[in-house]
Amino acid sequence: MGKNIYALRNAFTLREHNTAITRADFEAHFTKTKERIEFTFNGWDGKSYDGETRRACVYRTDMEGYREVRFVKVGKGLHYIDEESSGLETATGECHKEAEWLVDVLREG
């Protein structure tokens, strides 16, 4: 990742106590791809303490300096995949990349 990921977040007009972007900003700058990824929140979601994984479609951004970053959207949260950090799934013995929260996406209206 070329730039600090939080510089990307700060490129948007943040709302909700600087934790969210508008649905319009999300749709304008992030595109869902056909790529899927298995990842873990590695416990910070309050559930995956043993590295339990989730599977989601990868999103990409058109923002300069972040085009190679993989993003996933889970619920209202937009997360980036930390390519340098993996978590061990205890049940399978497999390692999966960790997802880190970036920003929430507001509903329309």
C-alpha cells in the first residue's frame, strides 16, 4: 500500500463524528469485483476470536494510490484487507488475511 490508508478516509467528507461516508461517495469511488476473499476480523468484531473467517466480494477504488488495495463491505462497514497481517483459523489451521475497519457507509436518505 503506497499511502497511509487513513489518508484515503480523510479524502472524503466524513459524517457521523468522522466515522462515515455517504452512500453516494461509496458508489462513486468503490466498485464491486467478481473476486472473492476469505478473511478474518481476528476477534475485533466481537466474534472471531479463533480466527473464524468470512467470505465476501472484493471492492476496488478509483482513488489514486489505493487502486491495488482490496476492500470488503460487511454490513455498513467498509474494511480494507491488511495484506501484511494474517490470522490463524483454529478450526482449520489455515491462515487468512485480516480485515481492518476503514469507515462506515451511510444509508441513502
